[in-house]
Amino acid sequence: MRRIFKAAATPLAALGAVCALAMPAAAAPGDGPVAMGSNEKAKVYDYSNGYKDYAGYVKFKHKGDWFHTYRQKSPGNRIYIQYDKDEVLDRTKTIDGGLNPGDRTSRNKNLPEGTVYNIRGCVQVDGASDYCSKWKKFTA
């Protein structure tokens, strides 16, 4: 009986080594979207006063598929989130955020796991173009 286990152990150990070598290395934090999901945060600035003023941030948290906004200061211009599925044109969705300093909002969306999306934060400006951050990719 001992011989059978010993004979089976050697090929199994070799198979394990081959599988370990064949697996891709995990992505380092900050490498962008990955298959297992990612978190992303974008700072939003308001230029209404003629200078760059930090307005707050928008964030996506992979665990639970939560979108968050935080309005830092300067009441009067609403902060909001825009997101869309990567490489799908004209399907941008909007999530409204806070208007007053210290406002925080959270919205849960059940997004398909492993799907790559784009997110950005914007400050709503009446009578002019809104101020938006750059688009960032994340994986649901």
C-alpha cells in the first residue's frame, strides 16, 4: 500500500509544479482593472471661481458594487458620477451626488462580475459646461 501512495505522489507533485508555473501572476495594486474586480477613485475640481478648487471625489468599491460621492466644499454646484461600460458608446449613466459641503451619497448597483467600466466625477455648472475628471477604468 505504501508503494502505491509513493508512486502516485511523484507524478502529482510534478503536475502541481507545472500548474503553478502556468498560472499568471496577480496584478499589482494600481495596475488598473483586473478580472477579480477593482476599486477606483477620481478627484473632482471646480473652476467656477477662476481657479482650481477641490470639490470632492467619486469612488467605485468592487465589494458590493457601490458608487460613492463626497462633496468637499463650495455649495451650489452638485457633484455627480458618470459611468459606462467600456467600449460601448452612448450608454453613459449618471448618479447624482451631494450639493452641500460634507454631503456623502452611496448607490448600490449590481454590475456583472468581470465587466470593465469607465468612471469619472463631475461638478454641475449652470449655464456652462460641467467640470469633469478624466475617465478611469474599473472592473466590477
